[in-house]
Amino acid sequence: MPTLFTRILNREIPAEFLYEDEHVFAIRDIAPQAPFHAIIITKSEIPGLADVEESGDHLAILNAAKTIAAEHGLTNGYRLVINQGEDGSQSVPHLHAHLLGGRKLGWPPG
């Protein structure tokens, strides 16, 4: 069964697309944790960070984050977060990263 993110990619579930290339796509988060909050998702259904290979679509997440941040004026900085597994608060078993910005982000995050 396709993941939630694959269903969004296939346009079966509506979302605001912010970016798309041959490896990844990005959507605006429906429950933003910062003024700007995008989710960058691999087109391949990789369950999580622990499952990545040495090469593949997941490498495009970093380039997409840099591009999206520049396009949305996050010139003072941003945070890129990848949750892994239940204890890491990963809610969808499909590799994705959260791009957060638009305000000063505190530390520690969780």
C-alpha cells in the first residue's frame, strides 16, 4: 500500500507543492511548527533514514532544502530535521525532512 506521501505525490491527496524534481518533492506542512515549514520527501518509498543506501534519491533532500530556503527568503538561517523511528517521532514511514525557518529557532529542539 502506498504511503501517505506517495498518495500526495500522485495527487490523490491535495497539498501545496513548493518544489519538485526527479528525486524529491516538497509540500507545505499542514501543521507548521515555524512561520515557514516545508516537508521535503523522496519520491522513492524509503522507510526512513536508517534504510538509506549509499546513493539514491535521498541525497537530493539537501540540495532541495538549499534551493527552497533561498526561494523563500530564509536568509538568516533555517533548520533541517529528519526524524527516524518511533522514538524519533517519525510519523510517516517514508523518508522526509522538515525545513523550518522564518524565526529564531531555539535549542534544544525537543
